[in-house]
Amino acid sequence: MEHTDDHKFISKRGLSKIANCPHCRGVLFKNFTIDAATGEVSFIMRCPHCQKNIVVTINDEVHLRIPE
């Protein structure tokens, strides 16, 4: 699975990490941590702001993308 430009939806402010919706830029989740030893997780979630689907993949980083 290839991820392109999805890092622009993850921002760091001080010690906080914030993931924003690629559609409306609303906050999806914040202050998250990732344990890379657990493997990769992928799921589709609906943005609580604009109600559009977003594919979330978590491995050693968080990747957000619009479903094709």
C-alpha cells in the first residue's frame, strides 16, 4: 500500500500530535502514540465533522487518505 502526501494531515504542536481530516481539516484524534511492535492496523472511519470516509493505516506512523 503506497501512501503519498498523507503526512500533511498529521501535525505536531509541542508534545501533541494531531491528525486532521483530509476533507475538512477537522481534528480526528490528538495526543496519540504508536507502538510499532504490534504490527499494522488499517480501518475506515467517518469524520465526525464532514461525515466523509477516511482510510486510516497505523504502523510505525499514522497515514490518512481519502478512499478511492
